Amino acid sequence: MRFCRFDDNRLGVIKGDMVHDVTEALAALPPLAWPVPHGDQFFNHFDMLRPQMEALADRVPGRPVGEVRLLSPVGNPGKIVAAPVNYALHLDESRADRQINFGSEIKTIHEYGVFLKSPSSVIGAGDAVVVDWEDRRTDHEIELALVIGKQGFRIAEEDALDHVAGYMIGLDMTIRGTEDRSFRKSLDTFTVLGPHIVTADEVGNPGALDFEITVNGESRQKSNTALLILNVQQLIAYASKAYTLYPGDVIMTGTPEGVAPVKPGDVMHAWIDRVGEMSVRVA
């Protein structure tokens, strides 16, 4: 199943190029009381909601996806876990390009560990990435992103995929500089998730997915998730050694070689096999 959040926080199931409004299913969510529980309320109850979403999608008329504004399909991620230099060729280019490394030593993901991005940086495919630090280079980074569907701590690699609700395209926008990654990658609009979520059962093996990003029609990054240094299962296991993963948490798996700057007026088009494609404006 493919589902999205669109317009004024409507919930949609996507079939072909049509989105079917299944917001009515959300009436089954239990009321929230302060303090709210950990995890995104929708993903805490996704297994309960899914049959109702599928049934409604068969009954309600659809609208062309191109006529709606796509929001981030994850409304309230508790945390966004990101993987630095998780492709070997990106490690090589980061070490070779002073505009990326600023004279600092670029280490491996095994030495850096993962890092956190601010949830306030999240937008959807229908929004624009704002690039307004004129004295700084801002780069695109395409990544396979996943959303956690089942809580876990110290998850074993062999059990890791059981904790995944689904997959999305992630754009990890980055201002180059000497500051910590969590600062340079957490500006407002710097985490683009979308265009929708594809449930884990539909994607199957996340370890062999082709993907590409173009800017104004020019190919910039093109790779396959088989080239990840730490694959999806290993990343989930690694991150959950430090953090309890809750439903609605997002993990971004890292970007390959080919990172390059964008400027206002550019259009980024991202595609991942079996996940989808989206065009995102730069403002």
C-alpha cells in the first residue's frame, strides 16, 4: 500500500496516479492526553488503521495526485536518525573536496556513528527547500528513508526489518561548513520526505534499490542501496543500541557520491525503485 498526507492534513491512499481520501479512518484513533505517549499517533496504531484505509480506498473516488499538495507522510517524527558517509565513493569525494571537508578529517560511519536531525526541518514534496544563506554552499543529498512501525531497543539485525512500517525518498539538504552535522542539516525545510510511504511488504528487500536525483534535468547522484556500507538492517540495529526506536521515527540511510549545490529556482527530481518519484522546488 502507498499512502500520503496531503492538503490540510488529509490522509490518502494512492492507487496508480490517483489519491483516495481515507481521512475518515483516523476517527478510530484513541484520544490523546497529556503527556502524550512516545511515537507518532498514526504509526502507533497503523496496524489497526490499515484495513480501514484499504477498505475506504476501494469506495471513495480518487483525485489526480498532481492536483494535491503533498506533505511529509510522517506528521510527527519523534526523531530523525541519519547516517553520515555511508557510501564508499561519497567518503572518497568528501575527503577529496575541500568545499565539503573544510580541511577537517573525514572519518567513516563506524567512527562517527549516527546523528540526529531536528523534526522541525521536515517538509513534504509539495513544499520548497529554502536556500537563503547566500555565503554558504547548500547541497542536495538523496537517500532511502524509512519509518519505524514497531518500538524496539537493541534490535537484532535479523529482526530489524520487522520494525519497518515503510519506505520513502529522503532529501538530506546540507549547508557546508565547519559546524556539527546536526546544525548544518537541521535548518527549516532541510529534510524532505515523500512523496508517500510505500509499506514494507510492497518494497520487499531494501538492499537492492536503484535511485537517482537530477537537478534541472541534469543527473547528479545515481546509485543502488546495495552499495551502502551499513545496510538498512545494520543501521536499525546500530541506532537502536543508543536509542529506543518508536513508531514514526525516521531513519535516513545515507547518500552516495555526486553531492552538489543547488540554488533558488532549481528543481530537484528524485526517484527510488519501488518507492516512487518526486519533484521538489528550491526557493
